[in-house]
Amino acid sequence: MVETADQSRAGFTLIEVLVALAVVSVSITAIGAVVSRNAASVRKLEQHVTLVTDMRLALATALADRGRLQPGISDQRSGSGAVVLQIRPLGGDWNEPAGQSGWIPEAVTLRVKTGSGAIADVQTVRLARGAR
């Protein structure tokens, strides 16, 4: 059988196949990197949503009756993690004149830690009635 010019040039050369494989492998690597970054972002977002949900639950439960809050530290479970509520006098010891009751500023810190390890702190100041 005699080969014609068209038959001898049919198919791909080894160089063309290698270049095509290189382009495909670079494309797959780039797609993999994008998918990996996207998955990490989704995990971070889920962690943040859990943290916000647990913080809202802690604010609703730990600070529900603010009139009964006393200085000190209380630990409790809430949502998927733990809640620590700390109340302490702000600025040191406050001395009131004898026979007078006033307002004492207190620092209130609410720390929420989710099951995944994310931590959020809320700090505020409140005025508490002094001893009578």
C-alpha cells in the first residue's frame, strides 16, 4: 500500500500531545486551587454564623435578668460551646460616703467559645446600685 501525503501527516505528534497534557494539567490545578479556597471560605463562614448564633443565645440567657447580676465569674454551657460572664468593679474600689447610696460602674465581659474553638468577646459597662 502506498501512502499519500495526507495519510503520512494524519494524527498528532508527540510534542502536540505533551503540550495538550500540560495545558490540561495546569487548568486542573487552577480549578483545584479555586475549589480549595472556596471550601475554606465556606468553613470560615459557617464558623462565624455559629459564633454569632451562640453569642445571641448567650446574650438572651446569661443577661436575661440584668437586675440580678452580681460581681464575679459564671461559667455555663450554651449552644455548641461555653459562655463565661465576668462582672467586676470598673476602676478599682469605690468608696461611698456613709449613709449614701450611689451608682458604681461595673465592667461586664461576656466570652463565648464555640465547639469549633472560635471565640468572641462582648465588653460593656453598666451602672449598679451601691450598697444601702
